[in-house]
Amino acid sequence: MRRLTTLAAALALAAVMIPGHALTPPVPPAKGVMPIAPLLPPQVRIWSPQARLAIQLEKADVFTEVVGHAARTRVELVLRNPNDQVLEGELQFPLREGQVATGFALDMGHEMRPAVPVEKAKGQQVFEDVTRTRVDPALLEVTQGNNYKLRVYPIPGRGTRRVVLDISENLGRSGRGKVMGASFELPLEFAGEVGQLDVDLRLADVPLSSIHLEASGLPANDVQTQQRTGWSQVQIHRSHHRGAALLKVDLPARSDTVVAASTVDSRSMFYAEVPMVQRAMPRPAPRSIALQWDASGSGATRDHDRELALLDAYFKAVRNVDVQLNVVRDAAEPARRFAVKDGRWDELRRALNGVAYDGATNFAALVAVPKVDLAFVFSDGLGNWGAHAQPGDKVPTYAVSAASSVDARRLAGLSQRSGGEWLDLLHVDAAAAVKSLTSQRVRLAGIRGAGASQLVARMPQVGESFVAVAGQVARWPARVTLDFVLPDGQASSQVVDIQAPRETSPARADLVPIQWASMRIAELEEDYDAHRAEIRRVGKQFGLVTRETSLIVLDAINDYVRYEIEPPMAMRAEYERLMAYGNRQVQDQRTAHLEGVVSRFKEQVAWWQRDYPKGGLPREEAADRKEALGRLQERDARSRRSDDVADATARAAVPMPPPPPVMAPAPAVAPAMAEAAQMRTRAAGNAAPADLAKKEAAADKPDTTTSSIQLTKWAPDSAYARRLREAPRDQVYQRYLDERPDFVNSTAFFLDAADVLFDKGLPELGLRVLSNLAEMNLENRHILRVLGYRLLQARQAELAIPVFQEVKRLSPNEPQSWRDLGLAHADAKQWQDAVDQLWEVVSRPWDGRFPDIDLTALAELNSVAARAQLLGQPVRTQGFDQRLMRNLPLDLRIVLSWDADNTDIDLWVVDPNGEKAFYGHRFTRQGGRVSQDVTGGYGPEEFSLRRAKPGHYTVQAQFYGHRQQIVSPATNLMMRLTTGFGTAQQKEELTTVRLDGPSAMVTVGGFDVAPQP
């Protein structure tokens, strides 16, 4: 019972609270959580540590219209929050293949404001920006595969919100009778009470007498049916609905062609379902097959009983075959070979039953099929590790899934390109699947149109008997011809005539273009990376939620203007008037930003060139400074608490920075290590030019201080961590697997376990365990950042690069995304890619809550360019502003970054004088410099010291506080501690540490600087 389980997931929005680190594996409900109905897919999670009482669903209205095998459903929900606090709400739910979210609306005052399409990354940025300023946004986006996420803010304490969701879908098969018709299922099971439930189902061109209706769990007098002219109607009206219920309608199989057409805004389109000739021939029995088995962490949620039942039935059918088993997680295990004789496969079954499901999904390794006669890929298709790659099509490949959350389009594309099929075992039984595996069927060879273009088609799933085809119409009547290849190689054609539409209902008029757009996007997403731009264009044009587009609702017209998002039609005129005033400011902002960077860089050069005393602090000065710092910290703490809301409001008043500026090419000059005389501070007064040049050359010469880095080993004190540390080397992974089921939600568990495995000299298992973070909470950039940082710490820059590329795709409007990727390229010695990414951080204007990140990235850019030059691999910097191209080597450098937004972590450094450098005391006596305080999330905060006084330097971090509306159990930070920065002697250590809450303090490590001989 799965066809509309995701609609029930939407109805279960009654507990729509979820923190930012919601995770993919199923979890038992926590306190304050409405448990999810058993009919819902296990991937749907709705929970919140903050919600003491479950959110109540006061009212649910469901309206559906069905045309042929296509349906469009609108769900309207009224939610009541019985808690006192205001919360952000988030619902994650999968839609099955053929379903797509096509719209939503949110109550704004006394009106329902419809969502508008926006590029996905921009929508995410806008939602978080406006949430930060305490206004009312809502965002609907798709993550991986067909998994959706709806975010609403705020759901007021003791108040209500009203949300409308639109879902279009292709119906499944009923299975009643010899020829399958369509089936519509609506689960109506809730763990709590629904105040008022109303359902209205309309079936176009279907006589009421021909349908089979089941309403299990519902009193007969609550269900009414009526025959209308041209359609049938089923209605449900219930008050105080509780318990399990299911509405199921089986429609008769149709042997005629169903055609629907519409004209909206001068755009004419059609959608048709064409019966296909049902012919099949036996497939020659294979001598060898490849069994590609996805053993990633998400594989544990697949229905393995169904998978093994299919293999059992198949081996009994083919009797004898050689099997090559390839188990794949983040990497492929060595292949194992098995012989199936007389249908017996006991040894292979034992091997599959013994598989440990752990780690990420390396889809490229999963589909690297060896030379065999036939291949089976058992997977959910949700690749999340390593480089993206499309498989070849030399071996007929059947993709098999048995999970509710799958990337169906990827699996279908993989199969169809190779001449196989995608088998969804939640929808197809073993007998039907074996029949497909052992048969050759009719194939669609092409589509031709007369008066119709932009044609797309969807081949039938197992058990279906029709081809769906859609397109755009240039003139009426139009004709479409479908060309088939029969199993014996013969050609066959079928013609569809399309007439101009008569008057139709608004729902049907919307359904036709949505069907075309959905089918076109499904076709493009078979190779998502190659077609991202077109997916984005189609999604925006038709208002669909895709992997490239989201739907968003904003509070005020100024929000739409600020972010350049076209509002709903009712607000369009005012939007265009206001936009005419704003466009003139864009180029001025870009120019002003770069000039500001140049000005601040000059100040930094002046600091770098100055000589600072290296003696100890005079006693009286030390006492006075200590007392002053104490007063400063106390006053600053009060100020920061009172300014939490004020600074967010002030940021909201500042216009959003525009897209990256297009830099005018600057004339090429010498590389970064060359002199840039115009940047020097004129500290030499009236010195002769020759003397000044000598002084500047000496200033740029790297120092030769001998320094070492010590890291404080961070060892969590949890029971599982102690148990893993105490385990012998050959038993630690088994102990990890034993603990794993209790911690599938916990990023901390996987990070800690990976640390133990690395420490015990098991790097491959450490990487496998670490890769689980890629399986958690699809497309959560915060978790991915932690994963990337930890991979860099493990010296796995090549693996970190695709992780940070995904982070940048998810959040290109956060400068940290570009900087993290640039540093990963630098760690991989990919110098040009590194400086290109870092230049984006330098040259683009960013949100004001990220001060000095441009100067931090500029220092790293110049350091990378200098090291590449020293290695004889110079980088191209001609497109950069040459006023900024100067390397400033340092004895010591520390950079602190963290994974949480709206969170304030402070960097503290105590030097041999006992002097503390931090946000409130940025410049020390001996020349230490701390960047500006970052209170709005992610960092970085930077400590720089050109010439280090001999002695010990202690490095600490403090979790000051956060302003999040969602609760994260901990914040992960990463520190880069560097000696000889920007020189050939540069050495660097990376470490990641977890802070559990405000006021937490940790000593990360330090430096020992030896006296010069």
C-alpha cells in the first residue's frame, strides 16, 4: 500500500517539527513527537527535541482529480502548535516515481499566498536569511531522488498555520483481473486525532459502476459516491478521525487511447496514454551474471526478503548460472564468485545474509559492471560518494529496488539504456519480476510529430500496458506517431490524433502541462549532471520542485525585490516598479566591495611590515591589561546578548549582495611572490628609492623560526567511545557494528568511531565509517561540511573535493562553500583550481555577517600562488586585481571554522607573554593579529603572527552561543594550525573537535617556537 503513502506523509504534517540534523534512517519517536503512521515510508521523520507536546492537526482537506492514469491532488492542512515556543517546521517525505510536488501556498494574514519558483540554492539562502530576521518564509525543495523537504517558519506558540500542497502523479496498477487497470490509494491513518477530515475524489470519464471501491477502517455512512455528468465522485466527511483507514479505488483497464489537451497562456499541450502491443519472447538463458549489491548504510532499509525471494525465483527459473558478487559501499569489495546449480544457491544466500550495511553509496563503483551476459543492480540509486559517473550500456542491466526512498529516474535510465528494466519490488511481485528478467519485450524506437513538437514518452512499468506521451502543439489537429520494435525485430507503429480541447476544469487544464514538464524533467534527470541548466529552466517555467528549483513563499514585497524573485501575479506590478530603482545599484556595490578589500589589505600589509617588541610585558602593563580585558569581556558579553536581535534586524535592512561581479581583466604582472611596490607602506619617509627597495625585499623574505605543532587529543567520554577504544584492533569494527543500530541518528557516533579506527591503523574502515555522514539527512550542507573537514584531516583531499563541490552546489551564496573547496583543491595540490575558488571569496560581496572572510581567503590565495611558484607550477592570476597579489608569509597562523549557522564560536590564543588574543583584544604586544569577530555562523576566525617570539602558544576555542530556531545537539569545529605559512617550509595540522553547548571551552593544541640559534 504505497501509491499515495506520501500524501499521508503530508497529512501527517501534524508533527512537523524537525531539527536541522534530521537523519535518513528510521528512528523511534522522541518526547513531544507525533508517531508516524505505519503506512508511511520509514524515511519520513517528523520530530523535535523542543516540542514538548505534539503538533495538532485541526483540519485536513484533500481534493483529487484523476484523468486516465494521471492525478492531481491538493492537500490543505491547518496545524496547531500547543507549545509556548516559536519553531521552524520541517517535513521530509519521499514521493514515489511518477509523483511530483507542483505547488504549495502558505497563509499570510488573511490570504493564502502561492509559492513561486526559484533556483534551489537561492531559495535555500533566502529562506535562511529571512528566517534570521524573524519573518515568515516557507520553502519546498527536493533533495536526492524523489525525496522532498518542506520548511515553514514560524509556527507560532499556541497558534496555527495553514499550508496547501499540490501533488501530481501517475497512478499505479490495481492488479484486479487479468488486465491491470489504474489504482488510487489514499492512506488515512494518523497516530493522533484529526479534528475534521474531508476528502473529494473525482474520476473523469469513468462510470461509477465500473470502479471497485474499498474504504477500510471507515464507517459506511462517512463515504458517499455520486455519478456526475462526465465524471464520478467519492467523498469522505469525518469529525474527530482516529485510527487506521484506507481509501482505495481500482479503475477498469482501458483498451482505448486517452488524450487530454489544454491551452493556457497561448501555450497548447497534450498528454496521451496509448495502449501498447503486448508481445514477449523468452530471453536466452545467461551463462554468467553480475550481482551488484549496494551494502551502504541506507541499504539496511531495503526489503531484503523481497530481494532474496526474487533471486530465489530467478535461479529456479534459469537453473544453472555463474554469479559474480560485487558488494559496494563507499568502495567495492573484492569480487566473489558462486556457482548456482539446479537452482540451488545456498552459499550465495549465506553471503548476502551476512552483508554488513554500512558506509556511503559509491554509485560509480556500483554500476562498474564486469563482462557478463546479464547484470542485476540491487540499490536505491542514491549515490552520494566519490565522483559522479554514468555507466556504459554494453551489458543488459536490471536495476532492482525494494525501498520507498529511491532515485527512480537514475535506476530507470541505467536499465533502459542497456536494454534492461527497472524493477520496483514494492510494486511488483517476484513472479512478475522473473517474467520480466527472462523475457524480451517491445521497445519504443522513436516518436514523430506532425503539428506537435518537444515530444517525450514514458515506457510502461512492469504490469502496465500503455505508453504515456506528451508534447507541445503548434497547430490543431495534431498527429503523433509512435514507432516500436517487436521482440522478433519487426517494426510496428501506432498513430494518435490530437484534437483542440473543449472547455475543461482548471485542475485538468493544469494537469496537462505539468505532465509534460514532469516527463521532460524525468528524461533529463537520467543524467542529472549533464542537464542541470535545462532542468532548472523547465522547473522555473512550470513552477515545479526539482533538484535545481524550489518553491518559496515570502512575507513582503520588499523581500521579493531584495532577492530578485518574481512574486505571485497579484504582486507583480509593484515588484516591477521597485525593481527599476534597484538595478542601478548592482554595479556600484560590486565596485565598492573590491575597493574596500584593497583598502583593508593595505592596512594588513602595514601591520605585516611593522616591527613589534619580542620582550615580555612590563609587570604593571600586564596587570593593567589583565584587568582591562576582564572588564571588556564582561561588558562585551552583556552587549552581545542584547544585540542578538538587533544585529539580525540591521542585516536585514542592508540590500542583499548581487551575484558575483564580472571582473575587468587587469594587466598581467609578475606572480604573487614578486614585488608590488605600490602596496608598500611609506614607512621609510624620505629614504632613497634604492634603500626603500632593499628594505621591502628584506621584509618579504620568509623568516626561519623553528616551530612545532602539538594537538590535544580529543577523546569523547561516552560509553560507546570507551568500549571502542578498549577493543583489540581486530575486534573494534565488530564492536562498532554492534553499537551502530542505537546511533544511526548521530553524526557524533560516526565521527568518534572513525577516529578510533584511524587511531588503530585501520584507515579503510575509518573512511567507510566516516562516509556514513553522506547518507544522513540528504543534502544537509552542515553535515557535509563536517564530513569534508574530517576527510581533509585524514589527508583524503581527493575524496573531500566532491563533498565540498556538493556543499557549494547547495549553498553557493555562502563564501565558506567556495573557500572550503578552494582549500581542498590546495591540499590536493590542484593549485589553479584552488586560487580560482578562493578568488570568488575575495572578489564577491557577501552578507555582512561574514566579516574579513575575503582577507582570510586572500591570504590563502597568495600563499597557494607562492607555493605553486616555488614548485615550478605557477598559476594564472591575470584576471585578478593585481593590487591584491602579494604574499605575506607568517611564522604562525591559526584558522577556526565550524559547521553551524547562526552560531558564535571564538578563537583564543595565549602567547608566551601570557597575553590573550581574541575578538575583544585583536592585536597583541608582539604583533599577533585576530580577524574580526564572526557571530553569525561558520567562521572563519584567524590568528596571524609574522615573527613569533620563542615559547609556547596555547590555542583554544569557546562556544559562545547561538540564535538558531532549530536545535543541534553539538557544533563541530575545525582548526588549521600552520607554521611557515606561505613559504616552502609550510607545515599544517588539521583537527576537528565537537563542542556540546554554550560556554563550552576546549584547548585544541598549541605551538612550541624554539629560539633561533
